Amino acid sequence: MLRNHRISMLAAIAALSVAAVPAVAKKAPEPLSKEGVEAALDSAYAQFKDLKEGANADYIPALAEVDPNIFGIALVTADGHVYTKGDVNSEVSIQSISKVFTMAKVIEERGPQSIPENMGVDATGQVFNSIVAIEQYKGSEMNAMVNPGAITATSMVSGGSRDEIWNKILSFYSDFAGRPLSVNQEVFKSEAATNQRNQALAALMGAYGHIKGDTAQATDIYTEQCSVSVNAKDLATMAATLANGGTNPLTGKVVMKSENVPEVLAVMATAGLYDDSGKWLYKTGLPAKSGVGGGIIAVAPGQFGIAVISPPLDAAGNSVKAQKTIEAISNALGANPYAVMPVARKN
């Protein structure tokens, strides 16, 4: 098929951003100073704490009730230092950030080729829950950061029962976060009562052969994974585990194989912020993922993971404060992996 010969230029470019070391420089990034990180967080927090833009997601009723004033920043370095600012204790539902880690689980179980061979890795050019995007290529040119691809990825996690599959997913998330995570049952019930479109997306992916099992079960598990409660430190630790090549920098546990991390980061880079993924990559160069619960994670490979939680979203479904805050901190720390200096010529 055509898709087997078509490689997205954006995906090829994004793959460069996941390297811990810029190819031109051939050296490790400069270590972050405590003073520099703290100053960057303090400055961004002061700059954006009073920003009043965006609105909570309301198509899931429980999300409309979340405190819009939550604003927490956490940065965890690859060598295990934790920096926080603001409200890092309040929890929100992980929502679409979960897609990153379920995809990672599938890659761990089935290998990196399992994702492009089943639902693809290209940006769809459509909204995150588009039916048209499925129909255009019969479900073959999705990615695991949009709902059809994410539900398909959930269906690919192995297990003999729903409980076995779910427990594997939740345990995997908890290993990334470095503590046991749990589900916000109120959000789960609210989301399950309003997920008819996701049920339709899953049924269509099943009709085209991408979901091999029970599409209703895959949708239900996907809905539950989106309802996992996290705080800013949890999310930053999850991002830092990717930044550290799959080893949790706080617990020392190897959560996933280092050789499988670049593929995860590449899909984040191409499709992590819904319709604005290209704009985000243009500004920061960092693989990232947002969720309509108000969180965004970003990964500076080999350096740090950062997360910001602030529930009010823009029209694309991304937290307004989180985007601005992470961009400011990344710029202050020189974290853009594309920002390399020319190498001196040898005489």
C-alpha cells in the first residue's frame, strides 16, 4: 500500500528532536544549574500566574467543574532533581497525556513497528476525534495521539481479560510516575456517559480491521485510562522518565527499554498538541503531549521532563498557561534541541 512507502517529512524532522545529543555538536548538553532552573520557574510563574485566558473543557461535564485557578509547575531532571512552583498537589485527570504511555506499552510488548503497521504515525491534519480522518485512509494513517489511534493502541495491550489489561496499563503509568496512581471515578463515570463518539470511532477502526478484539471494551478501557488522577510532579516524573531513556530518575526503575523511547518521542513531536502540534514544535522543538484536563508534559531528551497543570484551554484544546509557561522555561534553559551552534572547522 501507498502508506508503506510514504514517510512523513514532519516525522523525519521530529525524529531529530528526540536525540539526547545534537548530531552537529556530538557532546552532552550542559548540566542544568539549580539556580538557573529555579530562576526560570520563578520567572515563568510570576509572568503567567494572573493570566486569564481560555476555558475549562465542558464536553465532559466533570471537567467543567475543575478549579480553573490550579497552576502548578514541576521539572524533574534526568539525574533526579525535582523543582516545583505553585500548586503541585492538586490532581486533575490525565486525559490524552495517557496516550503517550499506552503507546509506549504497546511498543514494549510488540515492538516499534507495531504502531506504524497498524494505525500509522503521521499527523492526520484533522481534529483529534475526526471520523473523516479514518475514512480518508481506512484507518491506516492515524497516530496514537488522536482518539481513533489511541483507542486502537489500547486494544493492542495484551491480556486475557479486561481486568488484566487495565491493571497492566495502570501499573505501567504508576511506574512512570514513581508512585501508585488511581482513577478519578467521578471523571470516569462522566466521561463514560458521554463517549458515544469515541465508541463510533472504535467501531469504525474495528470495521477496517485495526481493532481486532472487542471495540466496546477498548473504548471503555481507554476512557478509564483518561480518568487517572495526576498532579504536576507525577506528570513531570513521567516525562523525565522518557528524558532519561526509559529509566525513572527518582526510583531508578527501568520502565521501558531505552531503544524504544525515540519512537515515542517522535510521535509526541508530530502530533502531541492536537491541531497546534506544528506551532508548538516550531516554538520549542520539544516533544510534548497535552490533555484536556489541563496538563501538558514536555521532554528535553537527556536533560529533563517538565509538566504544567492549568485547566483553562485554548480553541485547540491545549492549556493556555501551560504552553506559555513551558515555552518560557525551555527558552530560559536553552532546551530546544534544534538550537545548535556551528562546529568549528578543522584546519
